[in-house]
Amino acid sequence: MRDKRIIRIRNPTLRQFRNNLRKLWLSLILNRNYQMKIKQEDLVNHSGGPFFRTKDHVEQYMNLKYSMVEAKRMGNYSICICPICFSHEEDMIWDSFSETWYCVLCHYKIYKIELSGGDKNRISRKKYNDRRHY
Ligand SMILES: [Zn+2]
């Protein structure tokens, strides 16, 4: 993949569709993590004594923990969310140096690049104003 690759969608309807798909993906990850957290709690001995009843429970607990971390990593390193500002509504840029997708504004902040007029118009006005004061 090239050093910098921007995925832009200019059509507002398509942007909304993309954003909804991103929200759906992220909510699936959150829901899956929540279900695994409940399973983890069921493995813990809440009646006092040792934290786990058996070694098998320890292994299951750790496997669930690993799966939860992996699911969170999948979400954070996907094109669906910016790992810095957690926006899921912006165009994203692939940064081959960090091997991460960033939103346009955060990427430009990292590399100290001035926003072009088109980028300023596409980034939500509130977000742009909030970020100007960093
Ligand atoms: Zn961002």
C-alpha cells in the first residue's frame, strides 16, 4: 500500500451510509466484548475463597480476555474509527509509517500539514473549531 492513501466520499448520502456501516461494525464489537465480559464474570468465584474454582476457569477467563483485547484492537486499527479522536464520521488516511488509519484532521495535525479548503469544508465545523485550539 502507498505511504498515504485517503479514502474520501464526497456524496452526503454515501457518507451517511458509510458512517452507519461504521457505527454498526463498532457496535457489534462493543456488544461482543460486553457478552464476553459477562461470561468472564460467570467464571469468577464470587462466594469468597479462591478467585477461580478450577484451572479450566482460569484458562477460559484468559482466553476471553485475549479475545476482548483482540476485538478492541480490530476496532481501533480499522478504518472505522480514528484512534486519536475516536471519530467515525470523517474521511480516513492510511499512514504506512504507523500502519494506522487516521481521520484527515488528526493526520494533518500529526504531520503539521495545513488543511486545504476542501478538507475544511468536509470536516464538521464544530470538530474543526474544537481542534484548532490544541
Ligand atoms: Zn481523528
